[in-house]
Amino acid sequence: MLMQLPISRLTGTTFPAIPDAHASTQLALQYQLESSQWWDAEVLLEHQLRQLQSLLRHAAASVPYYQDLFRQHGLIIPDQLMAEFIQQIPISTRSAIQHAGNHIESTGLPADHGTPTFATTSGSTGRPVRFAQTALTRTLWLAFGLRDHLWHARDFSGKLCAIRWFPKDVAEAPAGVQQPNWGDIVAPIFASGPSASLNIVASMEQQIDWLMNEQPDYLLAYPSNLGALAQYASERGISLPRVREVRTIGESASDQERSLIQQAWQAEVVDIYSCNEAGYLALQCPESGHYHVQSENVMLEIVDEAGRPCPPGQTGQVLITTLHNYATPLIRYEIGDMAEFGEPCACGRGLPVIRKIHGRKRNRLVLPSGQCIFPIFSDRGEISVATGVKLFQYQCIQHSLEEIEVKLVMERPLNEAEQATVVSLMQYRLGHPLRIVLSFPAEIPRGPSGKFEVFISKIA
């Protein structure tokens, strides 16, 4: 539901507004999305299958990678696509898409989709994936970004601040960069307050100083950075009284990080599940807090190790099919995330529910038995209390089935007794007597695009 009138393109006409072509397109999409979110799951799937059939036929006719894949598996796109047919399409792993190179590119992109521009993923899980964006995919990216704002009834007159990755020398402390509005999602359609951005390479002290100066109403950043920032602010009695809502992006937001943020700033925490290749995958429900798959733009599956659909409550790997990227289609593409579906949402929306996003596939601990689990480690506060030494940052890396390296950035290196305390605490939390090897670097750098992972398994 629109909370304010759009900008009118006609002088002296404000109500009802007469928006320009771009705004009219975005508002027309919101009109459709407002309706489709309430459809029954069966009706939603029917429309998805129609769109998917068009995409599959296009891929079979003009994308070399899928031409070869479909031919190798004897797949012929049926006249009436049924959900069962999707299970016959082989899963495309990240490695397969990487090795496909330009064979994933369409040789017959419809002209009205716009000239493709190419980008790559952050490469946080290894070699990046190259994919195309078109005017169509850009239009839909803006639409789902606007849907997120409208779902959560954000007041566009407030100030929006973001701390995120930028190239070197861009938006760096102390000033960051300022804009007169909220950017491409909002500004062409609605009048808005200002926004500001800061490069995540800034220190905690620089980030706090910047936030105190900017005084945002809305704050957006990676959850790992926000958790550390909230703890830093709480320890120093620093508040951000104007913050109404904190949005997390780019990483899985843990319960601990959410709790730290809420305690520090008494603000609601709203997460966004997205990826570079497909844009918005799921948005948090404004009523329940669960995630709703953005089914108008992506078909999202959760499957087990054998590729079978997971029922609600069972953790599996996420597959996505981009329904509108005709330049570089991604069909049953394994993005490397682990998640679980939930039961239908009490809000009444027919959009599928993701109950929990566990994180990257490589964030699973592999036990000597071969079992994979998502580990629960001690938090920074617990380690600080147990040792009496302040902990600023930590990261765990599994190098083998028996050994985990724990990197600790502390006020000082721990003595032998303190190290033994941390080792015992980690083994207790993990529930397994794995060999814990401690190291004490001066800092732990973030990965590509500023993301940070507390745990990484290097076991295939």
C-alpha cells in the first residue's frame, strides 16, 4: 500500500499525481505485486510455470550451455509445463556455470529486453560467476526493492545511511558520501529525505563517529559489521536515538547479531535475502518476520543431497531459476546457500515461506563421521568473560576432519591457561573433541565485497 503520493510530472498537479514513464512502470508493477502476493500457492505456481516455459524455450533455442545440457539428457520442453518436469532438469553447479564461460550467454536476446551489461559475483566462495543484466532485470530489481520499502512502511522523509563495500578511496571515512535522496529505488517515484554511505573499511571508531554525525533514521549494513558495531557502541554507552530500523544484507543474520543490534539501538532488525546473480530472493514478512520468496521473479527450490525436494523444516541446498534473465539464464542453479522452508505464513500471503537461512554450504562443520552440521560457537562476550581479556573479532576455519583453527583478535595474546580455557569452551560448544589450534592475528580481513564469515570449512 502506498504511504504517500508519487511525484507528479505536470506542473501544478499533485493530486492525483501524474508520474513519468519510469515511475508509471514501477507503480504498475507494484499494483500487480500487491495482488499476486495474496494468490493461493497453486495459482502462483501456475503463473510461474508459464513464465518458466517461455524462459526454457528461449534457453533451448539460443543458449549453447542449455542446448548441450538438454540434448545430453533428452529433454524437450513440453507444450504444457508441469512442476514435475522441473525435477528432470539437471542442477547446474556454480562450477558448471563458471566453466561454461560465454556459452551461458544467449545468442538471441530479445531486443526489447535491453542491451546486456556484464557483472560478476563477489567471489566469496571462490572463482566469481559472470552474469548479464538487462533493462528488464534492472526494472524488476528496482520493483522488488520498492516492494521491500512498502511492505515495511518506511518513511521516505527520513534519513537513510548505509555502511557497505565500496572500491578503495570511495566513500571512505571520515566523510563518506552524501546524496540528496534515497537513490534509484525511491527517488524517481517519491520525494525522499537524504542518504549517506560509508566504506566498510572504516574502523569501528570511525563508523561510530560517522553515524553520530549523520544521525540516521534507517541504517543498512552487513550483519557481522552491525553486530560488532552495536557491541562497540553499547560498551561505550553510545546510542543512536533516531534509528527506527536496521536492515541487514549480504550475510546470514544470526540471532546473536540481531540481539546485539536490538539491545544497542532499540530498533527493529529486517533482513534481506538476495544474491548478485538474481537480485532479491526473499524478503522478511512485515507481520511474522519469516522470509517470503519473491516468486514473481525467481523460482526457488530447497533440495537434499540427492536433489530431492525438502519438506518444511528440513535443511537443504538452495537452487534458483531466474525467470526474467534471458541474457544469461540460470536454471536450477546451486548458489551455495543452505536453508529450510516453513509452513504457510499466518499473514495470508501465498508466497512460499523460508523459515531459516543457515548460511553458505561451506559454513557447515564436517565431523569425522562425515556428518555435516551448522556449528554453534562461543560469542565474543563469552570468550572475553572466560579469559578476562577483551576479544574484538574471531573466525574459525576447519582445515581437516580433526582440526579447527580459531583466529582471535584480542587486546593481547592469551597465556597458556587462558588458551586452554578457550579450547575447552570451543569444544564444549561444538559438542565434539576436535583439535583446536589458536592463532592471534592483528586483524581478520573481510572477504570480497566486505562480507565476513565466522566459520569456513575447507573440506570438500
